[in-house]
Amino acid sequence: MAAADSLRTFNQRAVLAALRAGGMASRAELAEAVGISKPTAGKIVDELLAAGVVQEQESAAAGPGRPSRPVAYDADVARFLLIELNQNRTRLALVPVAVPADDEAVWSISFATPDTASAWAAALHKAVGAPAGLWAAVASVPGVVDDEQGRCLFCHQVPWAPGEDLRALISAAVGGVPTVVLQEIRTLALGHAVAGSGDDFLLVDSGDGLGSAAMIGGHLHRAAGPFSGELGHTPVLGRRRRCGCGATGCLETLLAAPRLQRCDDKDLDAAGAIVGAALNTLGLARVVLTGALAELAPARLQRLRAAITGSALAARLGSIAIDTAPRRRALGLHQAVHTALLDRTDNWRYPCRVTAA
Ligand SMILES: [Zn+2]
């Protein structure tokens, strides 16, 4: 990439980041926030306006003598298709560039998850077709997922998923748009971070399965293999229930949502020890519990908190925070697709990006 283009891309990203943080800003405010000249900020905003990434806003300050109105992310045109693939249901949301304000209200379409890949792709196509103006699709997928390759390696919740090129499957079903695939718990951790809830934490979620994802220094923790965060498949001594992964007594067989209400104090103690071990390994002092774990009865939640506190070194050397939080899946997916479009240097780019210097 030519130096001038690289600088332009850098500035454009900075303007988009400033708008994401502030919601609405004038060209002058953006120039100041990013540290660029007003003409440069104005040029970038004009490009973003032309591409439909941002739109002009009404402002009390606008009027005669004001050269331009403030801008914000476009909130009118559906640009991203968000997909939540789950064991029983698939949920869809068509959202604009503007960050979703309500994580639950956006999921306007859903269908029962069929039992083959081709039937699922057909259902996806039937539900949304190939929307005009759509820029990208992004899916949260359960199981062990290779985000980079867009493939699922293991998934007992959706047995047809492993082996499928999910990215290609989704893209083909909705008009050939670029598609991002993200493991579901990682999606939740990203959403939680974007909601402004911290840069360093381990998110543990109970749903159809049990898993975790670590946010470290504001970035999703990545490992060489795609098994990062899979603490649900740690066997608990003495427990013999067969797990979908082929082992017996995995924590997931005790604490996945369908079984969570029936688990006993010893199971919660085991969960606390396993979560504590993860904290000790990663050097984290903060846990965020979501899904069915966030809905535990107060006494049981207290038991789990005590077990985590008892095994985490952070609690002995300093302090530990254990919070419950709502799932922020739409926010996480939105952030993932937004970042992918900004980061990629091939034709995944936002439509406004230009490579010619
Ligand atoms: Zn297992």
C-alpha cells in the first residue's frame, strides 16, 4: 500500500473510531479528536457520507453561517446481517452501521435450526434473501471454532457444522457478501468490552454449552489453536456423564443451561476451581458471568463466587471482581464485522476505502 494511501486509511479509521466513541461530531470536532487538519477531516467525512457510512444529523447549532452539520454513523440502511446460530434456533438481525442500542430488540427474524447445512443455508436465504445494500454478514457459532478459517472444528450443539466452510455457506446464501465467523463466547466477550465494561476479564457463559473467552488488554485473547477458553471440557472428578466431546464428566455436563438448575454445591465448587485456574493461568482478576450463570439463584451464585474467590490467586494477593452481565451478542457481532471491514486490505474493505494513491 502506498504511504499516502496508508496514511489516509489510518486517518479514516481514526475518524470512524472517534465517531464510534462519541456518537455524533462535527468535522471540526473530528479534526481535533483525531489530530488532523479540518480540510482533511472534511474530505474524509465527505467520502464517508458518499459511501453511506455516516449521515448528517440535525443540530441545534446548525444554521446560517454554519458550514456543515454534525455527522454520525448511518442509522437508516441495513448494512450488516448478524446471525446467531444455535442448537435449536437461528436468529437474524439486519442492522445499519450505527451501533445497536438494544441487544435484544435487533433480533427480528428467527427460524428453527434445520439438521443439515444445505437446509440451514436454504432457510437463511428464504429469511433474508440477498438484501440490497448489504455489505457484510457475521455469525456467532457455538463449539470449537477457527475464527480465522471460518470453520467449526467441533460442535455437538449443531452436528452438521464441523467440516462445513461456514463463511462460504453463509456468503453464498445471502448474495455473496463478505462474511465473518466468530465463536459465540468470544462474540459475547467482545460485546461486553465494547459496552465499556473493561479491557481485562474472563467471560464465562452457560447456554447450550459452557465456555469462556478472555479479553486481555482490550483484545480478544488468541492462542495458536482454536481451543482457547474451552474450560467447559475440563473433567470434574467423580462425574461420569458422557459429554458431546467424547469425554466423561466435563464441567459442561454439569453446568450447561439445561442442567444448571439441577447441579449441586459440589458442582459449583468444581466450576469455581476451574474458573480460578483459568484466572491464575491468564493473570486475570475479573470474571463476568453471562447466560444462565447470570440467572442463578442468589445463594447458588454466592456459592460459585466463593469457589472462584477461593481458587484465584488474585483474590489473595489483591482483589477479584465477579460480576453478572447480560449477553451482548449483537454488539459483539457488530464490532467484529466493523473491525473486519476496516482491517482487511483486500476487497472486504468498507465501500469508501480506496487504494489508488
Ligand atoms: Zn466435554
